[in-house]
Amino acid sequence: MKIDTYPANFARAAFAVLIINGSINTVATADEIRRVSANGTVLAYIELGQGEPVIFVHGGLQDYRMWLEHLPKFARRYHVIAYSRRNNYPNETSPDGMPDGAADVHGEDLAAFVRALGLSKVRIVAHSSGAHAALFFAASHPDMVVSLALNEPPAAGILVGTQNGAETLKEFAIRLAPAREALKVGDTKNGIPLFVDGVGGLGAYDRRSAADKNMNADNAASYLADATTKRPRAAFTCDMAKAIAAPVLLSNGERSQHFFFRINDQLIACLPNSERIVVAQSSHTVPSENPDAYDQAVLTFLAMH
């Protein structure tokens, strides 16, 4: 299923979102950032709206601010919560801390975060490495999941042993090699643009707003950790996917790298209850590149599940 493009030019609020919809009139500002202890760390979050809970999980080089443009639409129906993952702004950060790619740890953080908020079952909307973490969360804690909307999780482990999987993994690793080499020596000025272009295609970084570029810089620590860590990267497998009974919406950007399409191909084959969309006029960062179409698709999915 391909989602059509809707013209949009939303003003990005770096520190505030305003909801005005009938009886709802709520402003969440940076002064209202909340914090909770979860799995041995402290996680910052914001929340809006009332109703059933929906947790938003950001990708790499991002934080809760990634979702500010989206939250007002979802808060019309749901209690929406966007948090910053471990080693991401405004949480404590360090290049010696938790790597962005430690999806298994981030998945356990998510489970602990849900419990710390006093919630039992939640819907999850997640992007990229946040979606990878959500897969680990859902496989380990299936009883806590109502449904998941996952945009292009980099669950590379699921390609191991598949037809042409090794070639796909090698090709993507080559694309990211210049970024990783720069980040290994702490060169974020060159490493961040190289990484964004490696994942999203040539020119992806230049197309980002100043606010998004600042957010990327604010979250360099987890990627510096990722480039230098000796911690083994946990692999998400087909057997793990089979443990997720909840409905799953998988999304791709129509201009995304072959790597992300192949991963979603395998996830569709392994997940018991999944569906898929391709969002027009977008590459990897679908929620930011085509927010109207993405939000419409996810809201439709959540309403059904």
C-alpha cells in the first residue's frame, strides 16, 4: 500500500506544542519535561492528551523533540507520551555511554519506562533505531503491547542467512563506513552529515531544518558510543518476531535504501500479524519528511488496532 503525499509545511516547535481541538487546549513546554527512573537510568519525557496510552520512540541522533509536530494530532484521541532514550538529550549523555545500536537494552528501558508510568499495555509508534528497540521490547514483553507502528527498524540481524542477505548487509556497511570512521575519532562535524546521507541518501542532511540539525548535534554522544563500542550488537531474529502476536504496521519511505525494504520484507514474513505501507516523497526519516501522510496512516492503523 502506498500513501499519497499531502502538501504540508508545519512550523516546527523546538520547545512547545499547542493543541487546540474542541475541548482540548493544552500547552506542553520545555518547563514541563518530566523525568522518571527506569532500568537504572533517568528518562525525560513529555505527555499530552487523554485516553489510551501511545508511546513515541525516536530514532538515532534524535530525542523526544522529533515527535513535537506529531503529538497534537494523536493527542486528540490518545494519551501520548514521547520520551528520550538512554544517552540522548536531555538525559545524561556520554560518548562512553550506551550505544544507539544497543536495541536490546533500549527495549528493556522501554519496558521499565512503561511500568514506571504505571501503565500495563500500550501502543507504540517508533522510528528507526527506536523501532528496532520496540521490536526487542515486544518480543520480550508481548503482554505489554496492544499494537506497534514501526518505521524502518534497522534490524539487520533478521537478514542473516537469508537469500542475498550478506550482500545487502555488506553494501549498507560500505555506505556507512565513512561516517563510522569519522565518528570513531570524534569528528561529529563531518560524521553526522555523512551518517545522515549514508542512511537517507545523498543530500538528506542538507534537506534537514536547522532545528533538526541542532537536535542531531545534541545527540551525538550515543553515536560516538556506537562507533567505538566493543559491546556485541544483539541480533533480532525471525523466531523473536514470531513471538509478537500484536498487530504491527511497518512503513518504508518510497526513496529509502534497499536495506530497509529488505528488512521489512523479512519482518512481514516472520511477524504473525503485520501490514505494510510505503509513504510517498520520503526516504528513511518518513515521519519528518512527509508528516501528514505518515500521521494519517498511523492514526488509521491505531484506530483499527
